[in-house]
Amino acid sequence: MKLGLSNLSKITVGGRARTQSQVFFSDCSLNKKMISLSIRWPLATMLFLPSSLLILLTVSTPSWCQSSDTMSPKASNGTPFPWEKMRLPEHIIPVYYDLLIHANLTTLTFEGTTEIEITASKPTSTIILHSHLLQISKATLKRRVGERLSAEPLRVLEYPPHEQIALLAPEPLAVGIPYTLVIDYTGHLSEHLNGFYKSTYRTKEGEMRVLASTHFEPTAARMAFPCFDEPAFKANFSVKIRREPRHLAISNMPLVESVTVAEGLIEDHFDVTVKMSTYLVAFIISDFESISKMTKSGVKVSIYAVPDKIHQADYALDTAVTLLEFYEDYFSIPYALPKQDLAAIPDFESGAMENWGLTTYRESSLLFDVEKSSAEDKLGITMIVSHELAHQWFGNLVTMEWWDDLWLNEGFAKFMEFVSVSVTHPELKVDDYFFGKCFNVMEVDALNSSHPVSTAVEDPAQIREMFDDVSYEKGACILNMLRDYLGADVFKSGIVQYLQKYSYKNTRNEDLWNSMASICPTDGTERTDGFCSRGPHSSSASHWRQEGLDVKTMMNTWTLQKGFPLITVTVRGRNVHMRQEHYRKAPEDASETGYVWHVPLTFITSKSDSVQRFLLKTKTDELILPEEVEWIKFNVGMNGYYIVHYEDDGWDSLTGLLKGAHTTISSNDRASLINNAFQLVSNGKLSIEKALDLTLYLKRETEIMPVFQGLSELIPMYKLMEKRDMSEVENQFKAFLLRLLRDLIDSQTWTDEGSVSQRMLRSQLLLLACVRKYQPCVQRAEAYFREWKEADGNLSLPNDVTLAVFAVGVQNPEGWDFLYRKYQSSLSTSEKKKIEFALSISQDEDKLQWLLDEGFKGDVIKIQEFPHILGAVGRNPVGYRLAWQFLRENWDKLIEKFELGSSSLTYMVIGTTSQFSTRARLEEVKEFFSSLKEKGSQLRCVQQTIETIGENIRWMDKNFEKIRVWLQSEKLELL
């Protein structure tokens, strides 16, 4: 699943919240399907986010979720319920589902019959399965005895706290004999964006139309049909949908036949699926239109969208065909189904969802408007489509056994975005953006409230919280590190073997490592005792190639331990001493955890740009260089998931390198130095002055990632000041930032010319300049907006500068009102999200309050957009009090619309609070969330934001005065 987060993921820097553009990662920021990230308010958030984490952090299992009932559970009718665990028993196995669904899009209800073929592995008269918010009218157990089919009624008990039902048979089921459960039920189409839910859209003529769609991951299939709703209970599914003739039904498999069952009622029969998990089942009833193409191997690929927007589907169709062909070739495993549909749903909470054969998306994650979509939009759509199609192998064909190993699905899909798109769309240069995702998640992973990649979870809220940056981004980053460690070919062979061995099955963490470990490099290594080792005569310049490649032991240090290592490097002549420790933001939190990682170190030096390698498996180690060097740079290209501190004059040497000849090292290495320096400020290893000195070289920087990394470190500093009475230093800092980048800003053209990176850099810089009231930018934007408004919005603006134009135009009441009117009539999701952001950065409190109230109604502005609006207003120095107040006053309504544990709720919590940096605000936040009790006090995002505010306070106490003095220093006069 792709998380639907804003393009700019929220991260906290030291205590400060920081922003890192995630659009590149398709997380469109923030990101399933968070993701972070679908493309939400692309460039803009960098200015107004201390970068909120759009995705939930998971920590240890809270006591409120643990199954600790001392009394037997009671069914809804008061009788004892025969099962007390959250997980289903394993002795009833579903084999085949026959689903019949009839939805009424007028009454917004549905009725269904579910037939499930089951077998029992031990005698039992109790069948436990899932059902949530369904009214079961009848349940029957059928069994064929010779020529006769027997049917016994089943007693039904419901236990809503666990979303379970018990079907009680009159006598025990025989072992190994096939039985069929038949369950008749009714339900209401969900008003939320999960389960079987209602979606609406308006035509160009203003007519409101209704459709019904599904979103089952992780635990919502039970809202559409009674089922064994756990990923390990794979089965085959036959789906039948009843609909009116004016509608179209689609599902995972192709349509086999349509039968008229009554006047005005058609029943569509779809082919039987392959063996798969319940959360991958999907069906849609709508009036969508489609366009289609065939892949070289004969798979029919189709894009479905509302009729008025189907003309925006061409780019996604071509992209999907290209990517599906790439994956079939890369994995050496044919795509398992005869078709792949991609559907753009008007109401969709996350970014996208990988239902097998019918992937679903936000409209903004799939539709590309040639006239109004930006370069960033194209990049985001490409990455999201790539993510969901990667899931057709990682997640669908091979599925994690339980949600504690969700990263096996999401980390791989996130990683494969970059592997695939770098080949299929080389012009996007996505490799340049990968390491930024690692910086994002490291901000989260450095908090005490982080969790290991593989973490025990049990109930639905905990499971939803697993869809976070750690599962997605950290999972991808450690896979990239492993590929760099093993080599691309060996890594690929390992994952292909993994997919082949476990096709249509479920896996655990260790199954992946065992597959990797069974593949040895073809350069003299041999496999003994479970890992690869070199023969006595094999040669290698790589330290880690000379040792045993014990992949499982190595990778367990990255998946079973939270956090990441800080490598401290000390150079004495030719000797390089290395020490690893668990990185913590606050020095007082740096108590020894005992964690030791197997760290594949890489480095270059002033004397050699050839990448050297060293596997650090102990707390300390030492290597000897061939000759003394002026500087050494570790973690080449940011392929490793660790940060580096250079002791003694190490940082001075690297700062001098950047100042004198910054292109000596790659742009990714330059960006990683910026990142590491400010990480080290947070834990006291490096002074803020030295980190700021290092950024001065940015005056000569032209590459996107170092510039973006610099912004992600510097902007959060003044964002904290905006919410305190620090206007003098705040304004000085903003002026410094503009002076630092002024030459680069002045060199930007107001066009859509250049590479994707150049266009994205232009968008960000012009937005920054206009919001910071840099007059040459403001005057140009005002002129564009005036012309656009006079043409009633029909003038074609350069797509990549539209956001800067809107950000200026929205600041007067007439401009704000005009933008909102255009929002109501626009058919471009790209244009609408830019307008949403612009409306949110108004400096008019009344307008902001109206926007919050109107956005929460979910009428003109879809309710799926509200979390982003609330977060943007929360980062607005004029609106943050309004957003925090709105969250508190409407909490009960918010958790009705957005589930506890959802990424949307997390985004709102963090977006409204994570830039606070006073003790009074911290106590206010603690008091409010503690008062919620079971309605939210236990949420991991609450733990995260409380920790972040505490970090903000500590960081500002330590560094604010130093920043004030530094801003007066003579070196700034040279800018």
C-alpha cells in the first residue's frame, strides 16, 4: 500500500522538526500506501512543515492492547464467547470463498452471501472468524455425504471488541473433510474510507454521482464479508456482483459472464482468483470509463477513472505497461493474472492499494493532467504506480505471515520503486533521491519511541500503526545497503529465489535472509555452515568479502533492533579508528543499549576516489590506510543506514573541502555531510556554529539534493522561532537563508524547461523566495496571478511555478476567494492540491478558521484532504493556534472519521503539535492526550510528538543564543 502523505515528509531534527522533500520517493510525500507518501502539496510543505511524520511510529506493545482478560469474553447477547484471543485459531482452514455482493447505491446498503469451503485439522464444533459491522441473518454448515448434501443451521455469536463471530455447530467437524459455510448478511456502505465504502464525485455539469469501492488492508475485508481476515489464511475467491445496468463492476479477475437476474438487475461473474489473502480482494461498482493496452506477454492493463477525467489516464497507462514488463523480466516470474486494472477513486484515504489485479489510487496518485500537472506530479505518479505493481510479487505472490513483518511487503515495494524506475524512466534520475528517504526515517528512528523493523503487533489499531516510515523507508534503506554489500547480481538472485520458493505462501523475516544466504558470489566463494566464505586462494580488495557472509546474523542486527549506529572516526596518521554506538538525539538519552550492528562501511579519501569497504562487526575496530590523507569521507553515496562523526579536525577538513572544491565529492555525499552535521548537533557531538559554517558553501551549490537537504535543516530552525517571541532573530535567520540562496534563486527561469531535477529545484526555490517576500519573486508572481485571474483562471501558467504564484495571490481577500471558486470547478487534482496548500498559508485568521470548518464538512473539499489542510494550518505561524484548538475541540468527531492508528490521524496530531518548543505547550499537549484515555492517549504518534516537543525545547535552550551570535559574525558579510 502506498501511504498518502504529503510530499514533504515531516521529520524532527534534534529537537527541531525538519522537512525533507519526499515527493521523489513517491511518497509524494508522505507515505500506503504514506505514501508518505502520494503527492500532496508538493513543494510547499517544505516551508511550512517542520516536517510532520505522516506515518505512525510503532513502539512496544502498550498494555491496553494486550490480551489480558481475566474473565471469559461475553458475546453481544450476554452469553460466553468461546474464544478469547485476538488472533484466530489455526485449526479451521479456509480453502475457497464464493462471494455474492449486491450493493444499492441509492439506499447505501448492501446484502451478501458468503460461502466458504473449510477443513478442520482437529475436531471442533466452534468456528471462529471475522465480521465487523455486518448483520448476519443466517448461517448454515453444508457437507456432502455420498450423493446427499446435508445442511445444518449454525448458532451465531458475536464479539465486537475483537470483530469476531463464533459459529456453533451441533456436532464436531470431522478432520480433513470439506465443509461449506453459508452466511447471509447485510451491511451499510461505510462512510469512512475503508471496508466497502461510498465515494462520490460531481460531473462537469454539477451532477452528484455515487459509486462503491473497497479498501481492505489491513483488517477491513471483514466489513464487506465474513472471513478469516488474517494474511496467512490464503484462499481462492470467486466474486459475483449484482448491479444496475447503468453501472460497471470490476474485481480482481476478468469478467466471465453477465446474467440478468431480474428487470434492471445484472449479476457479473468474475473468474476465480489465485490463492491470496483476504486484504487483497477488491471490487468496485461505478460508472467509470477505461482505456487499455496489452503488455508484451499478453497482460491487459487498464486505467479506470470518472468519465470527465479519463483523458488524464494516458501517462499512467503507458507507465504501468512499461513497469509490469520490467518486473516480469527482473523477477523472472510471469505476472500471475490475465489483467491488471488501475482505478482512480475520488475518495481515497491512503495513496494507493495493491489489490491483486485491481490496484486502487487517489486520483492525484494516478491521473496526470498534461496542461496543469508539474514535473513533481509526474515523478510521484511514476513511483506510486511502480510501488503497487512491485507488490504484485512482494506482498501478493509472497505475503508476510503476520503484520509484524509488514516491512517484507512495504520495504521491498518501496525499494523496488527505485530499482525499477531508474531503469524504465532514467530521465527521472530517481537514484539521486533515494538517500533522502533514509534521512527522513532516521529522524524517526532516532527517537526513543521508535521500534524495530520487525515488531510484534496484535490488534487492528496496532497493525495500522505499522504502516509507518520504519516499515517503508527503513525497510527500503536496509535492503539497499544489503544490495550494496552483496552486489546487485547476488542480491537479485537471492530475492528471485525467495519469490520462487514462497510463491502463494506466507513468510517470516528469516525466510528472506535464508534465501539471500544461499546465494554466493561467483568470485571464489563457497557455501559452508550456512554462509558464504572465500577459499584460501580467492582474492579481494574488500574486507567484507574476505570474511563469512552470514546474511541472517548481519541483517537481524538491522531488523530486530530499533535505531541505527553512529560511527565515530578518528584518524591518526595512516590509522583509522572506528567506534560504533546507538545514536540518540539527546545526550541524556545516550545510555548504553548494548546494541551492536554489522555495519558495511564504505569510504573514499583525498588520495583515492575508489570506494573502499570494511565490515564493522564489533564496537571498535581499526584499519590502516596506504598513506596519510587530508580528509576521509565515510558512507559513500549514503548507501549505508548509519551516520558518521569525524573527530578532531575531521569536520574542519571536510568543511574546507566543501568551501574550496565541493564537486570533488558527489552531490549525495555533500547532502549527507549536511545531514550528519546537524544530527550531531542534536546529540552534542558537534557545535551548531560548525554545522552552520558548513552550510555556507551552499552559496555555490546548484544540485537539487544538497540544496534540499540544506533547506530541510535550516527552515525548521526559524519555524520553531515563529511560534515563540523571537521575531528579531527569526527575521535575521530568514534574511540569511535568502542571502545564502539568492544567486541560485535569481538564476531560475519562470518556465517548465529543464530536467525533472532542475524543474523541482526551481519550484521549491521560487516558492521559498515568494513566501519569504523576496521582492523580485513577489512582483513576478503578482503579475502572473493578476493575468491568470483576469483570464478567469484559463491562462496557462508554467506548471512548475504555479504554487509560488498561488502562494502570493492568496494573500489578499479577493485572491483567496477567487482561488476557492476555481477549486470548486477544477477537474485537475494537481491544480486542486496546489490551491489547497495556498489557501492554508493565508495570513488571515478568519479565512483559516473558515477553511478548517469547511474542510471538515467533507463536501466541496473531500474529507480525505482534511488532514493535510489541518497540518498546513498547524504549521502556519498565523494559524497554528487555530489548528491545535480545532484538534482538541473536535477529537471525538475526528476519530469517527479517521480510525485510531491511521496515518491520517497521526498526520493531524503531529502537524498541529510538533513545532511547539515551550514547556507550557508541552504540558498542554500532555494534559490533553492523557485525558483521552482509550480514545487516543495510547497512540504512538502521541508518544512521538511529546518526545519531539521535549527535543525542541532542549534544542532551542542549547542553541538559540549561539545562533543569534553566529548571525552577527563577520563571515556572513561575504554572502
